[in-house]
Amino acid sequence: MSRHLSEQELVIHFYEQAGNAERHLADCPTCSAEFAQIRATLSAIDYPVPERPADYEAQLWSTLKPRLDVAESPTASVWHGLLQPRKWAIAGVLALLVVAAFLAGRYLPRHEQPSPVVKVEAPKTGNDRVLMVAVGDHLDRTEMILVELANTPAEGKIDISAERELAQNLVNENRLYRQTAQRDKDTEIANVLDQVERVLIDISHHPDSVSGKELEELQQRIQSQGVLFKVRVIESKVKARSRSEKTEAPKSSSNSQLPIVI
Amino acid sequence: MELTDRAAVDEVLAGKHESFRVLVDRHGRKVFGLAYRMTGNEHDADEVVQETFLRCYKRLDSFEARSSFSTWLYRIASNCALDLLAKRKQDKIHIVDPETRDDQLNPEEHTLDYATPQPGPERMLLSAELRKRVGDAMQRLTAVERTAFVLRHFEGRSISEIGSVLKVRDEAVKNTIFRAVKKMRTELEPLMASSTVQRGSR
């Protein structure tokens, strides 16, 4: 008989019904008993949602409608697409290919050119607010990771794989926002994003599972730099800016540019 | 003919903003259910529902046709709930009443008899206790654990869908769900064990 299934495999089997585990359970009384206990517990977990009134949808709409009326109307937007990291990357690669092809055709036979730094600039129409909203969302997510880590008890072996992966995802995004802030000479935001980036890299370099001591050290580093506090302060400023720029948007045309830096 | 989610989205983007109501009517209750299970109270859940539809409206242009609208909406709702939970922690408002921590049930006095078809008064009382314990246990999960657990256990979302909500790999989702289940088991199994013992002695 193959090895016993781990508790994690049994839990995942409860939700995913993996074929291999099913076969093992049929032959192994030990795992089968353990699985029965897990199933009994998980099946008993219910968390009923309070009944909503019959006219809930109408009530919801009546409270939502005034807020939607003052919100910006959704229309197909070029800017939103540009703000998605994946699309930045695609746009960047395409831009690089175009420039590389041009340079190769024109100069390669004569001499080699160093790799250029390509800047693809977005049109210059009120995109500051969109950028601020994106930075605000980014800081929201960063704050969530920092709060999670700060509040995780540093005992035994701790699985921080989810936080580590979130941090990894946020590093590139953070770099782009930091570079934009530096280019726009927005020193305050740039400095905080710089610090955030180091912390995110620090988190992402940890293994999926850390000891209590390692987590404690990480928590101390986060705490000693006051990153969480700075993120919250800058987040509220960014959100305030995004709100004020929204109200000013119709009468002013921002000169801020969203670069795609390769 | 009933408007599909995609068609309603297209109409809103084309300027017919009233069509957004179709989406609110269709998904409002489900979003409330998710929000309630994640936040643990009606007031916060209502706030999450409002914020979810507001964000959804503002970002409707970023909805990609290849994904399901409800999955996309769930992602927004989960993020809104996570934001609110983070804010609650920031505000030092603890959702869990500290007294409930010590409110341990005496296993010898309480049993859970899931095999009993008729819910007698004892069983109903115990079901209420169990619900309370489940609520308490869920409040002790971290925000990410609670999101993963609620989406998988109550909402039946797939591992990859949860991964896209949390922006992590499937393996990390599985680890997070396991962590959550382990904590729930620690809280609930003393009751389950006593239930088994009690049933056996009858």
C-alpha cells in the first residue's frame, strides 16, 4: 500500500474529489477514518446568511442609484487598458520590437547600437486621476499583506505562501508606479514606494514556510521602518488627490504622462 | 427575452446606465451572502455590497468578455471585503467579542447528533451553539484565509477562481484553505468528538 494521505491531501480531496485519493481511501482504513472525521466536521460547518427582505433588490438599487449618478460613467476607456500590467508588458514588448526592427534596418550594417531605453508615452489627457486610483488600489493590496503578516502569530512553522506570492506580484507593479512618481518629481510618493518595494522584495524572497523566529524578524523589520503607517498615510493622500482631481477633471487638462518604461 | 450579463454590461457601456440595475438585481443577494460570510455582520456586509457595485460600475470597461461576469464581480466583492477587514483592523475594531474566546463549551454537556432526523430542542440548541462556534472560528481566520475558505466552502468556487481573486497560484490557495480548515477543526472537533462518544454510549 502507498503512503498514507496527509491531512492537507484529505482536506483538498473533500473539496476536489481527486481520483487517486478516492482509490487510496477505498483500500486504507486509517486514511478512511481520518477522512470521515474531516468530512463530518466540514459538513457541519454552516454559516447561514440572514434573510433579506423581499424588496431587497429595490432597496439596494435605491441606495446605490444616487451614488452611481455622481460616479464617473463607465465607457470604453483606453486608459484603463494601459494601466493593466500585462498590457503594459505587451505594449512594451511590441514597442521594443518596432524600435529594434527600425534600428536594426537602419544602423546594424554600419555599427551596433546599445539597447535603447524606450519610453512610450500615453496621450496627455487627464489621466492623473486614473493613475492615482491605480496607485491607491496598489497601496490597498500592499497594506493587506503587511497587515496579514503583522497579525500572524509567530509560532511554530508558518505558511506564508499566499502573502509571499502576493508580494511577488506587487513588486513589478510597485516599480512602475515608483518610476512614474520619480519622473513626475512626486518625491513623497516615490520615497514611500521605494521603501514598500524593498519590503515586498524582502517578503517575496522568503520561503513558503517560515519559522516563528523568521516571521518575527520580518515583522520587526516591517515595524521598525514604519512602512505600514507610511503606506496608510500616503494611501489616504493618494485617495484624496484622486477625489479632488476627479472634481477638477472636466475643466483642466493634465499634463501628466503615463510612461511605459522598458 | 432576459438580458444576459454581458448584454447588460454592453448596454451600460453604450450609455444606457439604467441597465446596470439588471446586474444589481441579479447578483445583489449573492454578493450580500459572500460579504456577510466574509465580514461576519450585516452592517459591514451592506457596506461591502454597496462598494462592490460602485467599483464594478466604475470599472465596467475593464470587464473582459472571456471571463464570467459573476466571477469578476465576486473578485471585486472579495477585494472590497478584504479592504474593509483591513480597515477594521486598522481602526482597532475587533469584530470578535473577546469574551467569546473563553466561552468554551463543556463537551460533556453538549452533543451534536447529526444522525437524528427530528431536530429536538437539545439538538436545536446545539445547532445554535455550533453556528456560534463556527462564526467565532471564522472570525479568527486571517482575512486571506477567510476569503479562500468562504469562496471554497460556501460559494463552491474553484481553486483557480480563488487564485485569481487572491492573485496567487493554485498551490498557495490550497495551502491557505488547508490552514483555514485546520483552524476550524481545532475549534470545532472537540464538539464533534464528544458527539461521537455520546452517540456511541446510547
